[in-house]
Amino acid sequence: MNYFNLRRLVLVALFVQTSNAHEANALLQRAIDAAGIANAKGRILHFNAVDALMQTAQSDRMYPPYYPMFVNRETWVDIDHEVERIQSSATFFGSGPSKPTSTIVGKSQAVFVRDTLLIPIPGTKDMLNVWNVLLDWSRSPDLSMGKQEVYREYLRIVIRRKGRFGEERLFLDPKSGLPVKYEFTEPHFLWGQVKVEYLYTTWITVEKSMIPSGVVKIVDGEPEAYRSVGESKFIAPESAPSLQIPETTAQPPAPSQPGVLASPQPDSIRVSDNLILTRNRWYQEAISLIDGTLYIFDATLGENRGKQDSAWIAKALPGKHPIVVVVTDLAWPHIAGVRYWVSRGATVVSHRMSEPFLKKVVDRRWTLNPDELERNRKKSKFKFLAVDSKHSMANGKVQLYAIDGIGSEGALIAYLPEEKFLWAGDYIQNVTAPSAYAKEVRAAVERVGIKPGRVAAQHIRITNWNVIETLFKGANE
């Protein structure tokens, strides 16, 4: 190919790329105009909404239906400064409605407001509010056309951009110009990466503007959040609460790596020669060396926590040992470290009903940011030991029992008789008042006939068992 033909091909490619970008930007502008965002200038968009947030990470089963947290929201949106203020109150299982709190979110900063308390928080825009999406896309320098696709039975126009973790796509309705779906892939602490879709539907008019009254966030094909928008109107700025982001001397939290649960460095508490607890501000775990085998009771927060625990083990219980990880329940943050220990050759022990889900976690391919398990997948096998009502290991030195209460189906407790130590997993969460969870643990202890001297769990420090007994003395059981 000679120079002139090569130059001609390059010019054609540049022309096509420029035309492609021009068309994509024009379609995005059409979407912005169809939503009537310009009509909000000089005024405040005010609406009420209810969010139903599916608790996929800590439901009583790891399959639908999940129980939701309901959040009542009142929102004020200032388009001129791209600031929104949200006042919210949540009702969650066993708690709420919570005391109303406010969050003010700008382009690059945000603050949580409660009474006189101001806490800087990461400035993440609400993607359930499609106006935020359209304005964010309007600043993208690399819009291009994607292939048209049928979505929800109708052909949609697709425009694309490069996001932080790969291509992002915005699906537009060719009839109205309005956005129908925003789609992208992002990291996830348990699944490696997930496909996220925001569906915008049932549009309503607010004077000359339009907003969707129904929004759904879908993660890997399962609805994770629903929003129903109620009364919506424009008001004068002086009729709205302050949308100024207050100045504060407090430092915002250090941003965590996306898709990774933060794991502050844990401390180590030595209970006995062969039993240690590792604890950070989120979770405590128990580790015991028995007859040459390391028993790890729950593996929380992910690979980083596993590596932190490994460092403590090397100091407190040195040597090369077979590893057994006991999973007492399936809440996602409680099991996010399982993959790391499987990569180290661990056998996983849990309730029989946990096996399909734990296998799904281990089998999941981490393609965006491969972890230790993904990098060593050929050498890492999922070895699972099922527990029904009870199971004994290490010649009876490790005893596992199903709690089997109405709120603890599928959950285990672990007992080390030589230490008279009970590991209660997530099922004793405080030692100041009776709770249904603690009542079920106590009933299981009585049913199987063990006599703990001390108990520890993910959220309580090591405690004399008689403290738990005292909680229920004289209580109506």
C-alpha cells in the first residue's frame, strides 16, 4: 500500500470517527432536551420518592425473594449548580423508621448532615435520578455510536463511552429521545464484577420537563433497588432548604478501592496458646490450631482480610498446616474471604444448605480484577464438608451444631470443648439486652448439652457465657 492510499484510509477513518461522535452527541442532547432539563434552570426540582432496596447481601436466603429496606426520600435538585439535597428515613428489619437525615451532594463532594453533625462522605451521584446520568454523560469527551438493540421489546438507539471499568452504554428511545437504560460493568467484592443496569420507565411530566416515576437498578439480572417517585414539582430556590455544601474541618474518609470491602488492620487477641481472635472495627474472627490443623471460624471482608489474618497466624501459630474454614452463615460480607482461603487449599465446612451458594461464589470467574483464586484456579479445588444437625472434627475437639431457630435456619455455632469456647458467628450481636438471635443460640446450646465458659462472635468481644444466661433470667421466654 502506497503512502497516498494509507493517508486516504486514515482520513476516512477520522471522518467516520468524527461523524460517529457528532451523531452520538446530538442524540444525547436530544435526550437532555426531551427530559426538559433546561426548564429547571433558576428553579428547584422537588419530589418525594420511596426506595425499596433489596437486601441481597444479608437476606435469610441467598435467592429471591429478598427482604427490602424501605427508604422514604424527599429530594431537592438544583440544576444550575448540579447539587441535590436528600432527606431520608429508613425502615429496616427490626428497626426504624430512622431519625431523618440529610445528604447534600455536589459534583465532587458531599456531606452528611444530622442535627449539627457534619460528616464529609464520598460524592457519589444518585444514578436512580436520570437527570444526574444525562448531565454526567454531557461531560464525556468520547461519545460514540453503538449497535442498535432490542430492549424491552422495542428497538433502541445505543450510545457509548469509556467508563472507569470499561464501556458504558446508554439506551435511548428513538420515538421520544428519552433514555430507557444505563448499563455498565463494575467491580464487586463477592462476584468480582457485575453487570449493572438502571431502567427508567413510566415517565411523568413536571410542567415542561419529564422524569421517570419508576426506576429499577438491576444487578446481574436481578432487581436490587426500586424507586417509585410521587409528587413532583418546581419550586423557587428560596422555598427550598439550603443546598450549599457546608464547610467542615472534618476529613472525608479515604476512598476504598471500588468493589472491595474496606478491611482495617485487625488486632490479635490471644485467648490461649492455640486460640486467637483477630478483630478490626467491622468483624472479629476466631482461629485455632488443633492437632496440627488450622481452624478458621468465618472468613469476612475479602482477600485483604485473609492476608491480614495470615500474617497474624504466621506470628501466633507458625508453621505450615492444613486449613479448615468454618462458614457459620451466608451473609455476603461474612463469606467474602472464602475465595482467598480456597486458593490456599482450605476445606470449607458449612451447613448443607450452604453448599450450592458457596460453590457459586468459588466458581465465579473474576475477569475484571483477578484475585488469588482466579490466578491459581487450576490448582485450587473447592473441597466442601456438609453439616446437617451436628458434626464433630479433630476427635471431638471441634464440634459444630445447627442453631435451627426460626431466624437462624442454616446457621451454625462452633464449640471447642477443651477451651470451653463457643463461636456464635453473627448470632449474638450484643450482650446488653436479650435478642431473638441470642435466644436461639442459647436454646441450641441447651439442646445439644454443651457447657460454654466463654463466647465470642463477629460483633462481640470474648465474654463469659454467664453474661448471656443472665440476659434471659426472669425474661419471658
